[in-house]
Amino acid sequence: MKKLILILILAAVSPSSLAAEATEPLDPVYTNLGNKASLQRGAKLFVNYCLSCHSAAYMRYNRMGRDLGISQGNIDEHMMFAADKPGALMTVSMPEVKAKQWFGTAPPDLSLITRVRKPEWVYSYLRRFYFDAESPHGWNNSLFENVAMPHVLYELQGVQRLTGHDEHGYPRFEMQAPGTMTPEEYDEAMQDLTNFLVYLGEPAKLERYKIGTIVMLFLAGLLVLSYFLKKEYWRDIHYS
Amino acid sequence: MSKFLEWVDRRFPLTKTWNEHLAEYYAPKNFNFWYYFGSLAMLVLVIQIVTGIFLTMHYNPDAETAFASVEYIMRDVPWGWLIRYLHAIGGSAFFVVVYLHMFRGLLYGSHREPRELVWLLGCVIFVVLMAESFMGYLLPWGNMSFWGAQVIISLFGAIPFVGEGLAEWVRGDFVVSDATLKRFFAFHVAAVPLILAGLVYLHIVALHRVGSNNPDGIEIKKNKDADGVPKDGIPFHPYYSVKDLVGVVVFLIIYLAIVFFLPEFFGLFLEKDNFLPADPLQTPADIVPLWYFTPYYSILRATTESLMWFVRGLIVLSVVVAFVRTSKPTAKGIAALVGAGFFIGAFIFTPKFWGVVLMGFSIVALFLLPWLDQSPVRSIRYRGWMYKTALAVFVFSFVILGYMGMHNPDHVSLFIFKNVVWAQICTITYALFFILMPLYSVWDRTKPEPERVNFK
Ligand code: HEM
């Protein structure tokens, strides 16, 4: 009987796959919502480099400020280019029709991107842009072939070219013109950005684990109490 | 206090009800692990209703804003995320609990005489519960919500002649749309929960009329003391109320651990594609229903042309079994006629239609269990190897079907066979569990049942 239960549980834990397009393996990324400094750096990158095309339309500026410890003054000055009320949603000013004209596809909303795709996917995606003379805007991405998004971070990363794939399927690049960041700095920046996008996907995650731990401790106590209560009552039940 | 109680009792049977269903309801003293799930199912029903009420306060049943309103709940409503996770994961928890609750019936013969009505009401609850969760799943208006509903509703279209009209009538439109969302909302929050609550009430009333079965499958009412109390019975309250409390806490630990630490549960409880808003122009790479529907979905997809000869064989086999097990000429005549009708139908109608029929039968078969099972004993403890093997094969088939339903039918995924072949094999073994039951449950060499209950 115990085995049966085990089989049932094991069978339940097989993840369903999203898209069939996962051709390249993904780079591991460490995300930690406890690291406020990282989240702040990620937020800055996001607002400066992504929000011009992508919205995060389910997120409010003031909520982000509160959660990440960014002052309202700072947000007003450096972040709210497109909005005027502190409680405004992080929408984008570019009209969708225009965006479609320019890129062929409207840039998708990024509020939930790490929940639609894995954080590892986003991190890998941001690292794998390369120069491609054949693409209309000059850029391509080895993880997302013929992507409509140009490499907006090339100033930071530099310009790289795809030289092939290694035996595990990871892409190999060759740096042609270095950017303002070293490769290590860029990876770290992308880790911050991914970290922020994870937060953006579920702000409640900041408190979810903490509350969960308290709830578990409380239930553990309750389990002990209820177990002994049951034992006490059942003392007088016997089997002949 | 007692004055007040007297006052009430003269006007309403409060003490009587309390005694009949709790303090003087004698339950067998040997309930084990499998007996927690009935009360847990009631707990989950309450959780779903309470969290559902709070979600309804903030949710917008409107195709334009439904998705955003769910994100609003997740971000802007105080504790909204918790309420929503409790409800979404509660749906999966409900099916875990109900599946285990039903499996208990198969283990200990709880569906057998005199508990047929308890079982039948349970089966109706199960069907209604599936409708409830199917409609609820459309409400967040994610891309999997949309395409899942699109695929399942279009199944009606496979029914000859009336199918297309029926599908349109269900949707209220030619495709899943705002009209569909609004009617599903009405059913999900009002109509179906009312029906469910009523059915659960009837389920309990029917159970308390005949009394609970137990892991030994023997009637405790056959052994009563001088006061007419079953010797192996103990009052539900306080004994089982304190015991169920332990079960409730253990359940809450598992359920809340998932809510707080793993709400997506590897994409099984919250599917990745449902974090994208519904998009009629963009089909998800694989349209998969939630995990608890995948066994039936698998049966649907497994029914292709190559399975049809087996389906015809199963029809013939059913008639043969009916002939072996009945001596009444009228029963034989009816079996032969119905069988012939199905057999001919298996040549006329398309495999797609038969997929829908088999999917329906896989659930209808549960309703027939009290009559298919003819064993002289109830509990698996006293059955022989045949029933044990059959049950193991059935559980295996169900799990494999569920697994295959989550994956693309054409991928080679398990050992030598393609996904769809596995699903076909398991569809057949699933059917055989029921079709052959009138034979093996009788042929099985059973052990004698004990006089009094044991605890193992
Ligand atoms: C909302 C869902 C349901 C609720 C709240 C519910 C509740 C209960 C409760 C409280 C009991 C008594 C405690 C126990 O024996 O575990 C019970 C017994 C039973 N239920 Fe359910 N039930 C549900 C669904 C079902 C379903 C889907 C089936 C089967 C198809 C079913 C079949 C039975 C049977 C046969 C018994 C008697 C078991 C025995 O005496 O051994 N129930 N139910």
C-alpha cells in the first residue's frame, strides 16, 4: 500500500514542458529576493533599458519603490519617465501599432515573463545576443532565433559573434568590440536584472516564504498538541 | 445554557441531530489512513467556498479585464495572493483528496450493498466537481484556460448531428469568448457550489442511514451489545473528531507547504502558459488540461483508428461476460441487443466520436461498480490474488494514462513504446478492470472474514 502511494506521488511530480523550442541548454542563474541591492540595480537596468519598449503593466511604481527600498524622490526623478502619478502602473508609452510597424511584433509585457519562462531562460536570453549582418536590425539571439528585439544592452556587453556550439549544445561567442562592462560585470548585471524580473513576476514572493515558515512552525506545534489529544482520548479503546 | 438548549430543542431538533450524526453515531473503531479523506474533502470544500467568496469580490468576469483582475488580486489586494493560491491549489488538493477517498472504496468494498447510494451520490459529486473545476479554470483567462476550454468544448462537436449546435450552445458563441466566460463564472460561483453542497449533504445522510464500512469490510451492526450499540463501534464524537483533527493538521501542513513554498508545483498546479493572457491567435505548444483530467484526456487521444478493433473486441467481451453471469433470458436479450448496437456503431462512427464515448464510459463505469463487483467479501484483506492484481493493474493504468495525458502523444517517452501506444494499452486495461470484474471477483479465492474488526 505504501508503495502505491509512492508511485502515485512520483507520477504526479513530472513537470509538463512549455515550448518545444528549448533547443539550447540554459545557463544556471542564482536569484535571491533577499538581496535588496541586487534588486535595486536590476530595477534601474529595467527602467532604463527595457521599459521604453516593454511594459510591466500589472506593477505599480510606488509598490516597487516600497518593496525595494527606493525613495519616492528617486523614482520620480530617475524612473517615472512615462507616468505622473506615484501609484501609476508601469505601462509603456509606445503605441502597440507603432511597435508592430517597427519590430514586426509588439514587445510583450514583461510582468510575468519569469513565470511564463524560467528565470534561467531569461538570463540566458539576455547573454546570447550576437551581431548578425543578415538580420534587419543587425542582431540575433542564439536562444531565440531571428528575434525581433535588438540587443539594447550592447553598449554594456559589447558586440559578440556566434562561432558555433560546443559538444553540449552551448553557444560559443567571440567578442569583437568590448563593451563598458567586463564579461563578469555583465553577467552580474544580468543576474540582477533577472532577479528583479523574478520579483516583478510575483512581488508577494518577498513575504511568502517568511509567512510560510511561521505558519509551518505553528502547524508543527498544533500537530503535537492534536496528536496527544487524540492519544489521550483513545486510551480507552482496545481490540479484543 | 441547558434552558436555552431546551428552548431550541422544542423548536428545532438540535440535540437530536447532534447525537444522531456525531455523539451517538457509532463508527467502526478500526478506521485507518484511508478514512481521513472524507472529512478532509469537506474541509477543502469549505476552504474553496470561503476563498472563492473573497476572490469574487475583486475578480472581473470580463474577457477584457479578467486576466488583469487576477494580477490585481495577486499584487494590490491585501492578502490577495494568499487567497488566490489557497483557492487555485485547493482545486488540485480537492482532487488529490477525492481520488484517495474513492480509492478507499475500491480497497474495502465501500460501494457494496448496502452503501450503493452513498457510492452513487459520491460518483455524482465527482462528476459535478469536474464540471466545477473545469469552469473555474477558464476564469483567470490565461492562454491555457482559453485553449483548454476551446478543446474540451469542441469535443461536443464530435457527437453526430447535434454536436456542433450543442457546442455552440454551451459556449454561447462560435468560439470561447466573453459570453462563455460570463456563463462559466455564474455556474462556477453560484450554481455548481450550491449543487455540490446539497449533494454532500445527501451523501452524508445516506451514509449515516446505513453506517460506515471499515477496513475489514464487515458489518459492525451484526454484533451489538445489550443497549443496541455495535460492539466494535465508538461514538464519532469525540473519538473520530479528535482523530480527524490530527488528519486535518497533517493535511494543512502539506497543503500550506505547497501554497507558501511551491505554489506552481512544477507547473502542475499552475501551468506556465496560464501566465500569458488568453490569445485566440496563439496556440500553446502543447494543450494540456490540469493533471487531474489527464487520464481521461489520454483515453480521448488514444482512441484512433488502430484502437477501434480493440474497442469492438471489448464490446463483444462485455456481452460474453453478461451472458456468463446472467441466467435470465430477458437480461441476455437486452445485453445482446445493446451489444449489437454498440458493435455496429463501432463501424459507423468515427474514432473521434468514440474517443468521447470511451472518455465518458471511463467515468460511467464507476457508477456501475456496486453491481460489477460480485465478490462474497468486501475488503481487499480477504480477497484473493485476482482482485489484488486487477486493482494494481487498474492503478497502474490510471497513473500511466495521467502521465501520458500531460505529454505530447507522439513523443517517444517511456521505454519502447510511443506515448500514444502506452495510452492505448492502458485504455484497454482500464476497461478490462471493469468489464472482467463480474468474473474475477467471483472466481477469486477469498479468505474467511473475521467476526470482529482488527486494526492493522
Ligand atoms: C465533495 C466531495 C466529497 C465529500 C465532502 C465526501 C464526504 C464524505 C464523508 C465525510 C464520508 C465519511 C467519512 C469517510 O468514510 O471517509 C464519506 C464516505 C464515503 N464516500 Fe464520500 N465524499 C465526497 C466524494 C465522494 C466520491 C467522489 C465518492 C465515490 C465516487 C465517495 C464515496 C464515499 C463512500 C463509498 C463512503 C463510505 C465509505 C465507507 O463507509 O467505507 N465520496 N464521504
